Amino acid sequence: MAVDKSTVAHIAKLACIRIPEAQQEALAGELNSILGWVEQLGELDTQGIAPMTSVVEMRLPKRVDAVTDGDCRDKVIANAPESAHGFFSVPKVVE
Amino acid sequence: MSLVQGKTGEWEVVIGLEVHAQVIAESKLFSGAATAFGAEPNTQVSLVDAAMPGMLPVLNEKSIEQAVKTGLGLNAQINLTSVFERKNYFYPDLPQGYQISQYLQPIVGEGVVTLDLPDGAVKEVGIERLHLEQDAGKSLHDQHPTATYIDLNRSGVTLMEIVSKPDMRSAEEVGAYLEKLRSILRYLGTCSGNMEEGSMRCDVNVSVRHPGEDLGTRTETKNVNSIRFAKQAIEHEAKRQIALIEDGGKVTQETRLFDPDRGVTRAMRSKEEAHDYRYFPDPDLLPVVLDPDWVAELKRGLPELPDAKKARFTADFGLSAYDAGVLVAEQETAAYFETVVAGGGGRDAKQAANWVTGALFGALNRGGMEIGAAPIDADKLGGLLDLLEAGTISGRIAKDVFDAMWESGKDAATVVEEKGLKQISDSGAIEAIVDHAIADNPGQVEQFKSGNDKVLGWFVGQIMKASQGKANPGMVNQLLRKKLT
Amino acid sequence: MARLNELTIAVARDGLAKGDFSAKELTEASVAAMESVRPLNAFITETPERALDMAQASDARRAKGDVGVLEGIPLAIKDLFCTEGVLTTAGSHILDGFIPPYESSVTANLWRAGAAMLGKTNMDEFAMGSSNTTSYYGNVENPWRRQGENRPLVPGGSSGGSAAAVAARCAPGATGTDTGGSIRQPASFTGLVGLKPTYGRCSRWGIVAFASSLDQAGPLTRTVRDSAIMLRAMAGHDPKDSTSVDTPVPDYEAALSGDVRGLRIGIPKEYRMEGMPGEIETLWRDGIKWLEAAGAITVDISLPHTKYALPAYYIVAPAEASSNLARYDGVRYGLRVPGATLDEMYEATRGEGFGAEVKRRVMIGTYVLSAGYYDAYYNKARRVRALILRDFTEAFENVDAILTPTAPSAAFAIGERMDDPIAMYLNDIFTVPANLSGLPGISVPAALTGDGLPLGLQVIGRAFDEETMLRVAGVLEDAAGFDAEPAFVAGR
């Protein structure tokens, strides 16, 4: 495993974070050292162990199907950096 | 197998579908906001749907029930444990930055849909899986020259993604599959199937190959929201791929968009980043665990589905597979038909089928109406059939009576009474008309006597005309023969 | 009597009940104290008017005989809790100007119990940090100083502002959140009690998410009793959080019987880390002695996978965070940095809006979930997590609680350990296992280092057995008799 500059650029793209090129090399180094450190997990034999997601031992609760929420457009868009006519607004997307 | 002729030989088109069906429910998959169609922008959005910081999903029990019902209706395996995962990508109408969906462990596994093809053949299409997921919001690109507007009303609405195996080979099969699937979903009450409102949409995966070869590279066409468009998209895409390969090119695996105005598919202009959705189990939720007894109870409560109903209609009523198929496509039609047949102490099923698929469908089509809104309900149509059966009206008059009933909403007996359309079955009255016709047309009588049997039909026509169609045609025939020979 | 801002919750409660002072007077003292500790940078937003309004409303309720368990007590709230109508930042630039139109379940519970909000406390950005040096709103200073030294020290993190505010006596209690030690480690660094409840005990609804499977809210207070009082008000089932557990909330204060006779206390040998300062070893041994003297039985136990907890945590937490932080995209709230295209807007907003540590973790999380690495990192870490939980499950077959140090060091100076992320991560080495396994943990101030800085001992309990854990903590507290005060106390 070695994260290089181009991996940093790729991951930054996936994460939608601008990392200026000048910082990519340094970040690659940091990520490498963190990844190198977590790789000690490889020492452990985890065969037959199911991956764990939640510590909560219960069934997923469910709600009754009823309209109990929504109809609060003012609250929904109150914090929007840009909105118009009740919509959120973003730079035009070309599909 | 339907093959497409190309310059270099015959091509087989291989099609698989991913259908996104909106689950019928009052509220969203993980929030209590409403799901109704056509609301003002962002008025059916909770803080959860808008992905405000710290908001958490809580599962709608109805979504689970609807998915399981659908799975049962598709003869599919129900997975007693399923897991909601996060599918991570950025898009402005995806507020969380991830879609909650099911990936490795969907709620429904493999199943099968049986298609009734127009030529009477039957074909099975495999279902790969059905999983639940959140719908995204809506991006409006045409409201402003430099901005895209976002409406989150649909954000978080429950969708079932129903993935078929690549078992279809023509646009017709795809049409039949979508119709059948829609029919099953409507029977189950799990999806309205209303493609205009977007409650059923599909992504179409198409590839081509020479028969017997391995599967070719496929494209995925998104944004297909009617059966007609699905057929167009497939036909266009198959032609495009064949032409491309025959000209020495290669099909690229890509996502394409269907342009309904031009009936063509085109590659998406936005740069397709190599998608890496980084699925992982949603830590805000726990696995969905179903109780097998509950699943069994749902199964017991399922309605009779189109295939079973069709089998019963052919077996019990002696209908043709085609007629039965037409009648069961919509639950309301089948129920209408069965009410007609069951009424009046039992009516002739074939006669009933003819009237429903003939006069009734014709009138509905002309009026652009659903069967539930028809001015002639099943009991009224039954009344008409009874008059016909009893010989009170002739078959020819019956059509007129039907039209009058459609116009007025009155029942058959009233229409017949008011318009004086009762069939004349009084032998004296008929004899008088017959005698009159014979007397007026000596030339034709001669022709008959010299062996031209066809003239008999001409006489019948004259007599029916003279009686304004009311003379009992059986009696007319009988009397004519007697008098002419 | 001590000045009002220096009272503990329990003492203030009794004073209010007796009518010695009003909630308004108590809150005024805290508001004044809050102003006087501004150099610590403990608060991002002060809400004195709201505090006084709430206090007056509390006095009115009391007059009618309507008294909640925190009636009239002013509290500081970590700025990770969404508070209706009050700026909520999570310590991040990306939440610029965000005013939630909703109140987190935990804070709503506190207000229902009668408490008043003093303000929103500073914290590591998105709760990612162990020193409160990653906040967009600047570093928080620990009110403690090394003897004979005036170098500012870190208060620990991520709930550093909450810890500093309580330690400096401007609030008798504060909320924190703990994903890998963010309540317990700052408690240890500032001489406070910090309690992370069992996962599922406190609702996560309305708390800005860091790592959903690990985050838990809890109190930071000066005494074990105060933590018991505060937890009772914070906890409870919430149907809006699918991981909130529906089990009754006991009267935790009633559990503080002081009687640990016959309780079996596990001493995990794997927590004896190489290079651990001798003072911490000594303190741990003292803790063992104190519990034995009180009649508890200490048992050597093994938690064999302990050393893998931290690396597993640094896969699981960033993975979840990378997804939880995807919603900060400049579309619906917070910062938007303009861009010609949507992608440019996204990347600029997130590039400028997130600080270095947050970016680092989002990048790590994105990487470990990406195609080709998912099994090697993320699934591996989840399997190791299962092993860590199994260690505890097996240990708790034999013991009633576990005693460990809280942190491998005392507070360090601002600026130290900043260039090596892993050195910073090691702060959480003793606290992370309880998060990975969902167990409750509490840090109790137990001693001073040679240069006069507080150190804490940690008690880990069985799931949903905060009562036994609190009882053990109470005995440690009594035995330690920790009464040292920080260099910087409000108003002195």
C-alpha cells in the first residue's frame, strides 16, 4: 500500500474536497503513515468473525405509516445560501 | 427468438431492466413527510429529508410490508434479514450525500415474471432482486439560465428497485414485461404504476451479440418513463450498437439518457467519474429482521394475481388465453367481468367477455376513461345481456341499446322500453313483413327459386330494415324459408 | 458560602430548594463567570439573555411547585448539539451561520428538566481531535497550568470547551459527546468527572454526527453525583433515533450508595502500556488499593485485543465520518464558496470549509471504503471490533466493572504533538475500546502529577449498568479526595 499524489487527487475527487496540488504530496505522506499504522490489524486472524456494525442488540424499530412531518418549507430553506421561488439554487448542472 | 438483421449477419438484442417503482404509502421511507404528487416545491420535506445536521432515519413499516408483498407477488425469495446501506455520491438533489439503499442483502431475492406475448406465447423473465431505497429530489435545469433549482419533495420517498435478469430479447418482450409487472404491482396495491407521474421509471440495459456468442458490452439508458419510450430506447440503442460494431467500432459501457422528443439515446454530457459508491451498512439503522410467521400471514392475505386469475378464467369460463389475458390485466376489469358473469343467476361467460373487451373497451377508449368511471356498470351490462339472452332484443339492437345506455346512464330495460326497441317475436307481425317483402320483390324470389341461396340473406336484410332491426332474426329466417320454398 | 458559580449541581439544587438563592441569581453568577473566562476561548456562542430568560422561567415554575431534576441549573452546551434559534457550528467553518430550526433531543430533555443554557462551547471541529486545537474558532486553553509555568495547555478534546468551562467554574455542568474519548479524556485533563453512557442510552437526534455507531452524549461535571444527576435528565428512549434503546432510566443518584463490598473489579493487563508514565501506573495502583480498601475484589483480567482498538477505531470512525460529512455541500445550509460549476462549488466549499484534521479523516474514510480497499480495511476493522466486544463480554462474565487509567498522559502544551497525527491519536488509547464495544465509561479525577496537573481513572461498566459504574466511581472519588483547583478560576 502506498498512497501517492494521484491517489490523493482521486480520493479528493471522490470526497469532493479541493486539495491544492501543492498540498497533495504532504497529505499523501500523512495518509500513508496513518494507513501504515492501521495495517497492524493484519496481524490478527479474523477468519470466521462476522464484521460488526452496531453494538445495539435489538430489532430495528419501525414507525407507523402516517404523515407527521414536512410542510415546513420556511424551516427547510431558511439556512440556504441561495434559494429562489421556494427552491434551493445551485450553479447550473449540465447532464 | 427475434433477431435483428445487420450487414454482417443476425444480431440478438439482450435486455435487462431496472424498474424503480414508488411504493404506495402515505409517508416517506425514513421520515413522516407526505408523498403526494404535485405539491408546491419543498413543502413535503422534513428536516430529515433535507439532511439537516443530526437528523436520523426511522423506518416506515409500510415500506417493508409493501416490498415483501411485492416479492411474494413475484414468486420471489423473501430474505428474513436485510440491510440498509449507504450509497455515497454527490448530487444537489441528494441532500445526505448518500442514498440509503440495500446492496449486499436486499429484502427480496430471485423471482420470476411470466409474460404473455402478443403471439400467444408465454415467456418467463427472471427477477434478480428487489430492494428498497430512497428516491432523490428533483433538479430543474430549465428554470433559470445559470442556475439549477432543487425541489426535495421526492427526496426520501420509498422506491422498490426491481432488477430483472438479462432475459429479454426484443422491445416487444420489454413492453410485455413492463405491462405484466405493472399489472402485478397494481393487483398488490404496492405501486400505482403511473408512469406519467413518475411512480414507475426504468433504466434499460441493452447489449447486442451474434446468437450463441458471449454477452456484449452493455449500456444503461436512464430516464425512461413510459413503456413506449422503453421500446423506442431499446430499438434505437440496438440499432446504434449494431451499426457501431459493424463499422468496426466498440460499444463503451456507459450511462446514456433517453431523449423522448427525438426518440434517441445519448451519452450523458456530464463527465462520468468512475463511480465508486463506497457502500457500507448505514450505522444509523440496524438490520431489518422479518418474522417468518408475519411473512406467511402476508402471503395468505395476497389477492389472486393475474396469472392465477387468467388460469381460472380459461379453465372455469372456457375463455381463450388471449381474452383471459386481456380481462385480467387490470384488477378492476377482471372484477367487472366476474360481476357480469356472476349476476342474473349466472351469465354466459364468453358473451360477457366479448361485450367487455368489445363494446365496453371501445367506449372507454373513446372517452379516455377508466373502467371505474364507466356509465354502464357491471350490473347494467348484465341487464343488457339478459335482454339479449331472453330474446327481448336482437344482437344488432343490443349495440344501439349499449350506446344509448352509455349516453344516458339508464339501464337496458328502460332504454329498450323508452325507445320501443323490443324484438318482434310475434309470428303474425313478422309474417306480415315477410309476406310484404316477398310480394314486393318477385325478381329476387325467382333468383332464389333458381337456386341462388344468397338471396335469402338479402331478404333478411330487407326485413330487418323494414322492422327497424327489431324482428327476431331466427324467426325471420325460418318464415322466409317456409314461404319461399 | 462559596460563590454561586462555584457550586456543584447537587449543592446548587439544594440551595435553590431551600430558597437560599434564585435560579436567576445562580445564572447571573454563571453569566458573569462566562464573561470572565473569555481568555480560555471556551465558548463559541454565549447566550446570556436566553440563560436569564430560562432561569426566570425556572423560578416561576418553582414558585408553582413544578420542579425538574435540574431545575434552575445553568449548563454549557457543546456546540455539536443543535439548539433551536442559536448558532450551531460543530467548531467548523462549513457550518457558518447555521441556525437550527430544531432542538436536539438531549438538550430538549435538559430544558424539560429545568436547566438553563449559558452558551455553546468550543470543540474540535466535528469532534475530531483530542486537544481542542482543530476548531475553526480557535484553540481552547486549559484552566490548569503546570506548576511554575504559564504555558497554555490543551484541555483535551473534543469536548474541550465544555471541560474548560466547567473546570474554570463558570458552569456547574456541561454536555459533551464521546466518540473515542471526547468526554473522558478532557475530563481527565481538567480534573473533572466525565461520563460516556452506554451506546443507545442518550438520543443522538439533533447532535451533529461524527461516527454514528460510536457517538454518545454525556455530562462533564465536577462530581460523580453531578454526573449522575445530569445523566438522568439527558438519557431516555427517543423514537426519532433508531439506535436509541427503550429501557427505563434509573435514578442514577440513588445508585451512589458508596458500597462496593463484594463487587469484582477487573484490572486489564493490556492497559499497562509500554512507556506509560510512572505517575499513571502509580495512580492506577492507588485506585486498585482504594477499591480493595472499600471491600471490592480486584481481579486480573485480559482484554487481548486492546492494542488493536485504536487502529480499528481509526478506520471505522473516519469511514462513517466521510459519509456523515457528505451533507455539508453548500446547498442547503452553512458555507458556500462560489464556483463556476457545481463541482467547483462543491470542492471549493468543502476544501475551504473543512479544516486539516477533518479533511485528513474524510480522506482516510473515503479511501478505506473505496473499491478494492473495503475488505482489507473497513471489513477488517469491523471484524476486529467484534473481537474487542467479545473480549469485554467474556471479561464481564467474571467482573462487575473494569478499572483503567483514562489517558496515557496529563494535559500537554498547545502546539505539542501537533505534527504527528498518530501521536495525537494515541491520547484515546484507553478510551476507544469502550466506544467500539458500546460500553459506559467514566473518568474520575484522582491525582495530580508531580507538576500539578490532574489525572483521571476510568471505570468501564456493563452495557446499561451505569449504576454500578457510578457507584464504583463514587468510591474512587471519595478515596482520592481530589480537591485541587485549576490556576484559572472564574472571577478570582
